[in-house]
Amino acid sequence: MIAMRLLIDMDGVVADFLSHWCEVFNERYNQKLKPSDIKTWRMHESIPGATQEACEDLIWEPGFFFNLKPIPGAIKAIEQLHEQGHEIVFVTSCLAGHADKHAWLKRYFSFPVRVTFTAEKYLVKGDVLIDDYMVNLQQWQAEWPDGMPICFAAHYNEQWQGLRAYDWDSVSMLIAFWGLR
């Protein structure tokens, strides 16, 4: 297998952003939201009467990102990909919580963590981009047509027409297949 540079989004791919966000939102606004209730990237569009500000304010709270739980299988799979010789670069958009996100990565991974904070992920060169936001995948694919964008499946990205991974076993298989080409 060829060693590759793997660009990996954090929220919704490695860290379970949406479950934690729903817990905090429900507590604050006395709601009963589940992650499956969020059908669009802009969360407020899925919640009757919610404003964008009310939905986004939660992520500005200290510790919000540090308290996310890992996506099942993510830590083990990424550690294995690193052990196989792949370069791992976490690429995450971040309005808030830079220190929390960096501390979260250092807490869960045994290898030296490399992270790039940017909303313009298409500027980062890699062989593979794993993300849950279709716009990031589309822009990156346009900039790096020889790369492999993998959409980490969620209710809000079901329209994605390219490769989809429903779990980290799927991600690992797609990367192994891509490395054989």
C-alpha cells in the first residue's frame, strides 16, 4: 500500500459534534432533539422556531468541543492508519474552541497531532479528504481532482453523489482500496 496524506475533518467525522450539541441545546431550551432530527447543515433550519444565533451560541462555550465523544471506531481506525504509514492531518473549520479541539485530539491520539484550522479545506493538499460537509468535499475535489473525497454519512448529506462511508471500517476499506491503485 502507498502511504498517503489523509485529511480528516473533526466534527461529525472523528468527534460526535451533533449528539453533544443536541444534549446542550435540549438542556438549555427544554427540547428533545435527536441527531436524526437535524436534516440540513444549518441546524436552525431543522428546528421550528430556532434561530441561527441560538444554535451557534452553544459552540462558543468553553469546553464545548473538549467534551465531545469520539465517533465509534474513529480513534482505533485513525491510529491504525497512522501505524500503516499514512500521514494524518486533521483539517477542521473552527469559529471557536481552537484550544479545546487541539486538546481533544491530543487526549485521544498517541501520535503527534497535526491540525489545520480552516474553513477553506480546498487549500490543503492531500490524497484523501474525509468530511461530512458536501461543500467542503465538492470544493476540495474541484481543486484536487486526483484526490479521493469521502463523505462521512449523516442525515444532512444524503444528497452526496460520490463515495460515502457509514462508519470507520468503511473509511479504512476505501483508503486501502485507493492505496492499491
